[in-house]
Amino acid sequence: MALPSPSYTITLRVEVPASQRATSTVVGAVADAGAAVTAVDIAHSTHDAVVVDVTCDAVDGDHSDRIVATLDALPGVRVLKVSDSTFLMHLGGKIEVSTKSPIRNRRDLSRAYTPGVARVCEAIARRPEDARHLTIKRNTVAVVTDGTAVLGLGDIGPAAALPVMEGKAALFKEFGGVDAWPVCLDTTDTEEIIRTVKALAPVYGGVNLEDIAAPRCFEIEARLRAELDIPVFHDDQHGTAIVVLAALVNALKVVDKKLPEVRIVVSGVGAAGNAIIRLLKAQGAQHVVAFGRSGALRAGSLSGDPHRDWIAQHTNTEGFSGSLADGLRGADVFIGVSAGNVLTGRDVATMAQDAIVLALANPTPEVDPVAASETAAVVATGRSDYPNQINNVLAFPGLFRGLLDTGAKEITTEMLRVAAVAIADVVGEDELNSAFIIPGVFDPRVAEAVAGAVRSVSEK
């Protein structure tokens, strides 16, 4: 059963007849309707009536409507207004540009703009590399999307993707001190996206590709990495891979197993699955079997897709060809980046003793987390309402902080690997348990730990 969520926080302005029970009547009705009341304020009062603001979390939009109907049905009670906190947060956008140096008088103006700025322009013209020191380039990332694979919403286009990209930029700033800006492109043409990002590159110190559908995302990332002199990162691939590896490193400590020895089943061979498997291999994983929609990938069933074929050639050394449920039997680790409800608790029960389940499909995991936890030792999801949330915000702010600090021109597998280990190491041995294998997203230690690890590799 779905629970009330901050994603559906509403404030109800309600007029109720004045009495000793005015407030409790409204609050009780809202609670009885299944909402979680978080705040109650008296907005206005007269001899005959009281206007009460009740803030509560609902389950979804339909639930919000039912709460309003419940209040309207009470004798003498009127709902005057309903405000949706999520939409209010987005009014006018979530980010803005601010100046670092005040411009208070003509002297300031002459240095920040004409005529003084010309001297800086000429210096950069003589030494283009000085742009990194004398402009925003040293701390700025482009968050680039075409809007074709946004969250769980799919192909919704660049304008509808903008709120997500704004949110990403806000997270860059909040957690890593990085100035990021949304670049939502009104094209799905691979060559046009590549040309456009290359044309914009002089402004930025890095590129974060976001929510671009596979398989185009692979070519776009590979080409931009090869043709630009700034780091290019596809968060849906590598951000997910970093946090998955971090979680697995600590989960294996909890169950006292070693990565090279465990059997790992991966469901999903798209952008995230491909990157996860590559990073697991870089960390020392030896026994991996990956499953797509048509079953297990193996060397004898190549598809012509170079990304899927790489997985087939570097995993499943025993040539397993059964179903996902069959492959799960006796496995130590399940990693899901595919679709909701493809497994049951009974399937998880066939896994090895002290199994680890990372079911990351959102919003519905591959297996119900409660059912999985009946037999698995460690369970993680992509959701915030269960323990062990796998959230990319643990990775990308610190990663880019380290890249920008050192002026890195590329991102290596070793950078991704040490970033994952750094996240895992934030959880101390005295903190580690089956319900806490990964730091919280608001842990201030995470971004600096990741940045420090990336700096150490980049500076070598």
C-alpha cells in the first residue's frame, strides 16, 4: 500500500465554524482520510469562523482530491484553497544566476564590463587555456538532455525535462559547489546533439549527459569524450554504477563475502546495466550473468549491438541460457536496473545464504523490498522510503568537484572506481549494518570524500 509522501504535500486553507474543536475537527478529518498532517496554523479568525491552514502529505493527486471532498462534506466546513508545495517550489524555476563581485559604482562597472573586460578578453585570446582561470569555465557544468528518457516518464521532450535538469543543477550546487546549467536540446538527432554540445563547450568545464535514451546515449558519450577536451559524464550510466559498486562493497562486508568469489546476477543491459557490469569487473568481480528481455547474454548469442556484445563476451563464462528466475538460484547478489515486479520473494528465497538484493527500478523495484528481505540479508532500492537508497546524488557532485579542481580533461574507469570506494568508506565500521550500507544523501562527508579520491587519481 502506498504511503503519504512529501512529493504530494498540500496546504489546505479551510474555513470552519468557531468553536473549541474547530482545529481538531479539521485535523482529525484530514488524518482519517489517510493523510499525514505536518503543520496546522490559524490564518484568520472572526466571531463566527476560523480559517485554518492544514499542511499534510498525500499519497497522490487523487488522494488529495479525496481529502478535499472529505472536508467539504463536513457541516459548516469550506475548503477555500489548496496549494501544492511541489508546484510552488518550481514556480519561476529552481535556480538563478548571481554575481560573485558587487557592481556598486562606475569603477566596479569599468572592471566587470567595458572597458576593463577587454584586457581579460585579449589575455584569453593570446592564451586560450587561461579561460579556465579567468571565466566561469573552471566551475561550470552543462547538464545536457534531449528529453527522451526522463526518470520513469520516458520520452517527454526537452521542455518537460527542464524541471529535472534544473533540479540536477541545484544538486550540483548544493552538494558540490558546482555551477551547473540545464541545456535541453530540441533534437533527437545524434549528430546534431554532438555538434551542439561541441559548439557550447568553450563555456563549460565539464558535460553531464542526462536522460538520453539508449542506444544513442552510448554513441553521444563516446564521441563527445573523444572530441572534447573536457570531461563528459553520462550520469544514468556511470553515476548509477558508482553508487551500486559503493553499496555492494559495503553489503559484502556485512555478509562477509568477497567480490571475486560471489555469483552476481544483473537484470537490465541498457545504459546503467552496461556501466555497472564494467565497473564491477574493474573492481574484481569474476562471476557475472546479465539478463535482457530475451534472457541471459552469452558469447554464443551475439546481437550486433557492441554494448550488449561486450557484456556477452565478458560475462557468463559458463554459458548459462535459462530464465532470470532460474539464473537467480544459488546467486549471492542480484542487481536490478530493468523493470518492476519481474521477480517475487519466492525467487529471492532460492538465492544463496546471506544474499544481497539491489532492486533499483523506479518507482516499482524488480522485487518487493519487504518480500525480498524475508530471506535476503541486505536489500537496497532506488526509493527513499526503504533503507539503503541508491541515489546518484552521492556521486556526481563530488566527482565533478574533483574533476574541475584539477582541470581534468577526461574521466577514467579508475576515477569511477575510486569514487565508489570513497562513498563506501564514508560508512564507518561502527555504523555498518544490513540497513545502512550507503551514506545518507545529506551526509556532508560524501562529496568531499569523492572529490578527494578523484583529485588523487587525476593529479597522478
